[in-house]
Amino acid sequence: MPDLFDDVTIGSWNLPQRFVMAPLTRNRAGEGMVPTDLAVTYYSQRASAGLIVTEGTQPSAVGQGYLNTPGIHTPEQIAGWRKVADAVHARDGRIVVQLMHVGRIAHPDNKNGLETVAPSAIAAPGEMVTAEGRFPHVTPRALETDEIPGIVEEFVHASRSAIEAGLDGVEIHAANGYLLHQFLAPSSNTRDDQYGGSPENRARLVVEVTRAVVEAIGADKVGIRVSPGHDIQGCIEDDAADRDATYRALFEAIRPLGIAYVSVLSAGDAEAPIVKEIRGLVDGALILNTGFGDVTGRESVQAILDAGQADAVAVGREFIANPDLPKRWSIGAELNEPNSDTFYGGGAEGYTDYPALSA
């Protein structure tokens, strides 16, 4: 079995180790939801991750959910991401942008009053943090069938924008209860057209988005993230037979596209049968993330590799606090402790001020 410091080829990238930086929302975008110079510093500090998956980034203004999350659909946003990409590449890193349309996990106050759309007019549970406080998620407007090609085009435009910005590719976010996951899950998708009902129909939009993005920028620059059975933000997939049929339909449809990787969030359970099935349906690399609830440490990365459960592992919080995490793990150095009070929003504190070993 490979060591976590063995190199690995994923898509068109030869990576120096078998753990990558997971997407991590930090809520620090500037005016116009543009990545700031602080973001340039933050990502370039972590270039030794080999492959960075950025924070969730909206492909359209309507797709924004949280406060101060970056977009990649305006010229100003593209220019901001170009600075990030150039800085990461200057340190021999690779960076792909995670395209996250949040669907119903949104509030108009966070996006200049824009409406919220979803597969069905069903409000998500819970609340959204806004500048004025916490408010329940609004009831979204159900997308009309003839609007869905426009959603696909938003992902295509954002993907082309990523390449224009010099980023190395995109990760399509079809997990964690956001728009594409909302189409996959029967609890949030009660449609009776070709995008609802059967497992194949609920998987259709994700297939169409993936195919269109591959046609736009090339399969070797495309990954996708899923979280089957995660049951989060009201996307409930507790019928195992239906869940497995849905993800089987998805991956059987996109397998011929030859995408670079599939990232599976399986919180705390690398042995889940659906994870094993997806691995069997993936010709590209499989990246596993088991750390949604627990911190993914060096030992757990190696255990996943030893068990042959994935080709690489996504690591989150340890990269927040340790910009030079690969070096620290390689020599057994002490780690900085992440400060959860500074995860979301703010400035440099808890973002770019974690010291490297050289300091």
C-alpha cells in the first residue's frame, strides 16, 4: 500500500503526496465577492498541499448562500482568482476551484435581495447567518424545467472563468445539501418532470452539469464531490436502496467522461458500502474525506491508504492551522492548534497568521 508521501497522478497533475487540502469556507471575500490579497497570501502559504481545493465559490450571484463567499462569474472575481492562482503556482502548487451553488441554503440579505431557487419549493431546516442576525432559510422558488439549462450554463461559465483565471480546474460540488445534492435527494426533490422521481431522473442534472463542464474545459481538469447518505441540511437519503440506485445512476452515466477524480465525503466511515461501490465505478482517482465531524490526522490518512479505500485523502482543519502541514507531518513536528473562533469571517487573525516552522 502507498505511503502518504508517495506521489500520485490525479487527472493532469502529478502530486507530491497523497493528501490534499479540502475545501474550507472562510467568509473573507471582499467587495463584489472578490478574493482579496489576504486570500492570495492564505492559499499561497498552503501551496505545498500539492493540490488545493478552494472554498466553495458561487458560479452565479443567485448561487451565493453565506456572507462574503467568493464568486467566479464576474471579471473582477476572475481577476482576483488570477492573483491567487499565480501565487500558488509560484510555489509549485496546484489549485482547483470548488463550484458551489447553494440552492435553498440561502437568504436574500446575503445576495442583494436576489431570489432563492431549488428543485422544489421546500424550505431547508435551520437558519442562515446574515449581517443582521440569524433568520430561517426562505422557501425557495422551484426551478421551471426550461430554466435548468441555464443552471448548467452557470457551471460552464464559471468553469471557463476558472481556466481564464489560470486555475488548474474545478470541483463540482454535488454534496453537503447544496443545489446539486438537493436534486439528488428525494426529501428536497419532489419534481414530476425529467429531473425528479426516479433515481435516474434525480441524478440527471448532476450528469448534465458534469458532461457540459467536461466539454468546456476537459475531463482532466474536472472533479466532483458527493456525500451520499450524509443527511445534512434537509437532504435526507435514508432509504439505502434508493440512495445506492441514485449514485449508481450518476456514476455509471459520468464514468465514460473520464473525469480526474471523485471526492467522497463519508463522515467517519471509510468502510461504508456506498463508498466501496463508488470506488468500483470510478476510473479516475478517488479522494476520500472522513473528517467532517472529526479532525483528519496523519494516522487516519495512512490508515485509509493502507486499507486501499482511496487514492488520496482530503484534509481540512489541519491545513487551516498549519500552512506547511506536509513538512510538519514528514518530520513529526508539533502542530499549531486551529482556533475555531476565527474560522468564519474576519481578517488576518486565524487566516494568514498561523506560523510556519521556519518562523
